[in-house]
Amino acid sequence: MHLASGGDTGALVASPGTITFGAVSIGQTASSTVSLLNGSLAPVEITQLNLTGQSFSVVGPSSLPVTIAAGGTYGLSVQFDPTAAGAATAQLTITSNSSTNATAVIGLSGTGTAAPSGTAALSALSCSNSSMTGSGTDTCTVTLNGAAASGGLVVSLASSSTAVTVPATVTVPANATSATFTATASSVAVAQTATLTASAAGVSETFALQLNAAVPTLSVSATSVAFGSVAVNTAATQFVTLTSTGTTAVTVNSATLTGTDFTVSGATFPVTLTPGQAATLSVQFDPTAAGAATGQLTIASNSSTNGTAVIGLSGTGTVAPATLRALSCGSGTMTGSGTDACTVTLSAAAPSGGLCVSVSSSNAAVTVPATVTVPANATSAGFKATVSSVGTAQAVTLTASAGSVSETFALQLNVPVPTLSINATSVGFGNVAVNTPATQSVTLTSTGTAAVTVNSAVLTAITGTGFTMSGATFPVTLTPGQTVTLGVQFDPTAADAATGQLTITSNSSTNGTAVIALTGTGTVASFAVDLSWDAPSSSTDPVVGYNVYRSPSGSSTYQLLNSSVDTQTTYVDSRVQSGLSYDYIVESVDGSGNESVPTSPIVVTIP
């Protein structure tokens, strides 16, 4: 026999203490379960199982001993399989190292009966779960040793505990071998075993259902957190884990912190943790001054044990000598020449004499001062990195050193690239009335990383005439993002198609010579607009003539039609196009060339 040695042993409870199988047909097997509950705080070892009597058997473990953890349960299946008619008894002896009931004896009894010829008998009762915590339902099954007769077989059901309710009966349908029912369990305050019994035609089967109390329990990973020595203004973090280790959810209501320079984060309270679920709190110590600091973190919950857990916090702020902590520059990438603002940063304020930091560059394309001094009581100082243009892209490493500490910064140098973008590859004017100029725009934009120089913009007529260009004097240099707009005008002098091209040359990295095709057709207007107006009846300044203006209808841009002041109060506009509408205004002109306010617009639509 194996016995456990040393330490406290648990208290073992066997349930039920007696199993009565009732009448069981010869050749059939009835089963029941013995539940072994360890009700103490220490594990229990089952060391031996002894069974006396005929027709009874135990479906036990493959080997002994078997250990039952504190608060745990273990089920043994006991069977009665009569081979002859008549009453039979036996006893099962369970030997353990339990501090109480070290030798538990379970009485067994049953009666073998001869089943009527051709009659199906009850052979088993089973449920999906052998253990339940809190309230819930369990699906159970009664099983026959054959198919039920034509009228079905009514099986009576009962429970040994009011905490578990079952229907009074369940019927196995005709020609079926089993039927299911639902066992409903209520929450219990203490662990217990409920025995379910199924009976039919003198045969009874049982099933042991272990009911466990629903207990919220919170386990906290630490009772104290010590940060040790931490440099002033340098935060240190440790973690506290809260775990639900009970049989029902636990609610953590609050985490209250006391003490200077301690903070906690990681959860919003209240928080509910289901069994097995955990929450991690981050506890931080960020000392603002040198010296010892203490505090405590109080965790309040509905845990069945340790409902108020107090965690002690401690740490010491220390002042460390100032050392180099970082080197940084305003830009990590530079194109072409220029300067970059860089900074060396210390871990603490520099001493009274300041701190001298050596600075160097890995490439002659970037020059830096040999040293930079962080002034007394300051934590940083700046310097300039001067960059020269490079022919190929390359990386430069800047290094700052003070004592045994070095920090680096990677500065990428890119080659400046001039690029010119043009908003059009062709300009089409369509039909334009003879002697009526039409203008369109071509925009040149510097889209590279270096200034682009536009050397020329040459306009060439291919067929016909009438194309002109204005808007810029070449060469012109555009910095990145800068634009210039060219005005391309078509003013046909004859009714004919005209073509041309505008050739733009630059030092652009792409499309250094861009050709823009020009097209337009001069047309002769078949209509004219005959305008007349009344001279002003009175004027402080003598009127010497009039100016006539025209605009495409709806536009705010007016074009002067007469080449000189018109002394008459009439004007004929023959430069109109069929299908368009025009707005006309007239302004009077005095001897000094000053114009009056315009007349109200007159709208004329050409058929």
C-alpha cells in the first residue's frame, strides 16, 4: 500500500455511502458513480481499491495512486452485472491518506431478475456532465438493452437533491433504444453530490452529478513591488496581474494608489473577470527627486478571499551624472546644398562647467563643428550641419561623443534633379473669326528637387499664320514648385486652317525638348452687329468720343473693339461668330482720355 508522507493531508468525502441497484435483468449491466470530494486545502492520494462480492465491478484508474487536488473531485464507476436470479451484496473499500475517513466503505446491493422474453430493459443512465458549477442544465440519456415495444417504455426519474430537478418520467419511443431529458441544477452554497435515478420494470440505474458552489476568487501576482534605484525623471515600470481563479466571475471594483511619484494604468474599473481571465496593471515609478519613496496599491473586489488586497510599493530616486543620451537633426534627408539644425541631448542637466561633446561626420560632403558645449544646468545644445551637393545619393553618419557614450544620426543626401512639367502637349483653338484673337494658356512647372532653367520657347508656323506667344522672357529659372504661364494667341487674318508648334527647351532631367502642337481655323463671320446709342444729355467734361467693348455672354472679361476713340454714336461689329451670344457696353471718353462708367450690358445672340 502506498502512503503519502509529510505535510497536511486532506479530508475525503465519498458520496453516496450506499448504492442500491435494485432489480437488474440477468445479462444486463447497471452502472452508478461514486464521487470522491477532497474538501480540504491539501491534496489527497487514493492508494487502494478493494471490492468484495459477486456480480459487482469497479471501472477504476489504470494505476494507483490517484491524486485529488484540494477542492477537486474524482469519479469511480461501479457496475452490477447479475449472472443469476436473486439478491446480491458487496462492499467497496477506498483507502487514502485522508486526515478523516482514510478508509471509506461503500455498501453495494442489487437483485438479479430474469427478464421477460422479448422485453427491452433499462440498461444505463448517463448525463453529458458529471460536474456542474452554479446554475445550469445537463442533458441526460436513458438507454435500453434493446428496442422498446410498440407502446414505448416509460422510465421513472428521480433526484436525491432538491438542487437538481428532473421530469417525473421520460418515454423511450417504440422501436427506439434511448431517450433524453434535461436535468436543471440550481446554485448551491456548498459542494454536494446529487444522485439521479432512472427506474423501469424493476431495473434501476443511477448517475452521480457533482454540484460545486460558484465562488468568485481573485489572485494577485504580487504582495509588494520594489523598483530599487531609479534615476530622477526616468520612469521604471513593473506589472501586477489580477487573475480570476474561482468558479464564477469576480468583479474588481477599484485599484487605489497612494504615494508620490507612483502611477498605475492598464484597466478601467470596475472590471469583471470570468474564471481563468486575467488583467494586467502597469505600475510606474518616475521619481522627481532623489530619495526613498513608498506607496501602496489597494485592489478591492468581491473575491471570496482577500477582497481587499494591499500591494506595497517602494523605490529610490537617484541623481546620475549627466551623460550623452541622443543626437538628432531636423531632417533625415537633404537634397542639394544647405544646412540642417542638429541637437545633442543629455540624460540630465550639465554640471557647472558645462559638458563638451565631440562631433564628427563620416563624409566630407557634410561638415560639422569639432565640438559643441552643453551649457551648465542645460540638457541640450544645437549646432549646424552644412551640406554640399553630391553627384550620387549617399548616406552620411553624424557622431556625437562624450566620455564613453556615443550617439549617431543617419543623414541621407540626395542628388538634386531639375524636372519641368508642362500642362499640355497640344493646343487646339477650333474655329476663330478672322481678326478676332483667341488666347489659351500653357503652364510650365518646376516639379523636381532642383531649380530648372527654361532656355527658350520658340513658336513656329507650319501652315497658315496667326499664332503668337507672350508671358515670359527667356531664359527663365524656376525653383522647385514655381510656375510660369505662357499666353498662346491665335488671331487669323484669313479664313483658312493653320498649324504650328511651340518648342520648349530646358535642362529638365526628362523631356528636355518639349513640342506642343498648335491648331486653329480662321472663319469669316456672316453676321454683323449694328450698335447705336444716345450721346449724354449733360456732362461736366466735354465728350470727345466713345469706346465700345464686347465680351462672350456670361464672361466678365471685355475686349475693346475700336482701335481709336469713335466720335460717332454708332458702331458695326462684323467680327462675330454664328451661334454665339455677346455682351456689349459703351463708355464715353473726355479730352483727357478718361472713361465714364459703362452703360448697362446689351446682349446680342448671333443666329
